Amino acid sequence: MENSHISTLRARHEALKTKIRNELSRPMPDTYLLAKLKKQKLQLKESLSSS
């Protein structure tokens, strides 16, 4: 069960990394969206480290 939870968190973390990378590659990245995505990514990272 816990392994499945960690796998899900890692997958969500990777998906956020991809979204951030895609947003940064745009000519005019949305800074609000980037901040929101980075905050979500940090929360997931903290969840992973405490698991």
C-alpha cells in the first residue's frame, strides 16, 4: 500500500516537472502558473521525504 502511495507521489512530481519545463520553454511563461506549479512540486517533494 505504502509503495503504491510513493509511486503515485513520484509520478505526480514528474508530471509537475514536465509542466514546469514546458511552461518555461514558452516565449512568455506565466509566472503565476509557474509559482503555483513549483509550490505543488515542493509539497509533493516534502511528502515524499517524510514517507
